[in-house]
Amino acid sequence: MAELETTQTPAVEEKKNDKDTPIIFLDDIHVTFKTRTGSLLHPNLVHAVQGLTLKLMPGETIGIVGESGCGKSTTANVMCGLQQPTSGQVFFKGEDVTNRTAAQRRLIGRVISVVFQDPATALNARMTVHDQLMDPMLVHNVGEPASREKRVRDLIEVVGLPSSVLDALPGQMSGGQRQRVAIARALSLHPDAIIADEPTSALDVSVRAQILNLLMDLKRELGLSMVFISHDIQTVRYISDRIVVMNGGKAVEEGTAEQVFNNPKDAYTRLLLGAAPSLLHPDLGKTKGHEEELREEVLLKNEEVAE
């Protein structure tokens, strides 16, 4: 795998050396959406995220796992600035950016990159791979023309693609190749952290393993922090240092991967583990009765929260 240069702007480099300051700190975040149902003055509300506190430290990978609608993607959107929290505070390297300015958004956009779920829609169908990788550097005015061209070729090499794909359009590549291009684009601005929102769910199993191995290699070689979001608890276990289990907009359990898998404390976590007992947790989910008990416990807890 090719080595990438890790030059940063002085301000970013100075902050990056602080190992004790979280890159992202969500402090008691709530996100509430209004629905089109209910009355005009009193619309029904959806509490997507409720009281979430989360820190992403330098070099750490946090896995956020839960079923569809649990609030994990909304959490990612708050982290990268695509969603404004209803209440709570968002800190970026110790600075409050809850109501971020244009300058703050530009800085965060350079230091935090996002890899989306579907590379077919994340990439511009009318731009070649070369232009897709060049575009972030042009937008943020990074480097000189010669250094940008070198960066583009280094990026395509580091994600394991031949230089011939630089002239291709996204529609001319496979799903796995497109996701590798999306990862290369996310690396183009030397980010401190990558937020990967279900980056393998649209891929075949064999290709999924290749992308996961690529992310692990990049994390190790470049010292990246990562937020990895998935509904697949096996994938989260493989790639994460710390795991946050979300249900109903709340973090119901948090700990190291070993703690969560070897000693799950919440009924919902045990239910997720029981979904694949033969691979992950042999003692969970062996009988239908045990699984039903877990489901009843989770439903009862959700009803208590709703009340």
C-alpha cells in the first residue's frame, strides 16, 4: 500500500497533537423532528436522539450499532454538521461549534470526512474519478497543481485501484470499486477522522470484507479516528475499539468491544447478540423462549420510556 503524505495546516497540526482533547464531543444531544401528522399547532414529534453524550478520541474507532430508526445516522449527521441538534452542545477539539460559523464549517469539513452508505449516489455520475478526487482540494484550495495531481495518484493507489480508473465514470465501475473511490475522496484532505455510515451494507459479502480490511489498514497506517455505523453487530465488533449500542434514540450500552460482547448488560444488546449465536455468542438465542423473553424485556423498557 502506498504511503500518503500527512501534511496539515499549522493550526490543524497544532490541535492534532493534543491527544487528551476529543476530536468530537457530543454533550447531552437531543434531536427532535416534527412530523406532518397531528394538528397544525401541535404536530407529532419524533425523538430521534435523546440525551446522547459521546467522545471520539484521536486514533480511536467507535462503532455505533442498532436497528433501523434507532438514531445512529442522525448522530453521525450531528457529528459532521449536517444536522443541528435541538438541544445540547457539540464540541470540535475543545471548541463549541453547536451554532457553527461558516469558517468553523469549513475547518471541520477539512478535518472530518464522511463515507456514505451508497457510493452510487455519493459520487457525481458525470465526473471522472480523477475529478472526484481533485474536487475537495480545489474547493478548500489545498496545495499546488502538481502536488494535487500527485495526491490524486497516491490516493487511488492507497485504496488498491489501478491508475487506469482515474478516467472512468462511476457507472463504469463495480460497487466495491466505487466505494474505494469514495474512501479515497474522504482521505483527500488529510482528515483526522472519518465517519463511515453503513459503508458496506450495499456490497456483496466478499467485497464487504475487502472494504473492511481496507479501512482497518488505513486506520492503522494513517492513525485515523473513525466512527463506524452499522446495523451488523459482527462488523462493528471486527472494526471497533469501543461500541455504543443505540435503541430508541438512546445509548443503552457502551463499552469496549470485549466488554459488550463478553458481558452484555442491556436486554437489547443481548437480543442483538442472540441474532447470530453460532458466530458471536453461543449461549445466547439458543432457544426460542429465551429470545422471546429478551424481546418482551426490550418492548417493556421502550414502553416505559414512551410513557
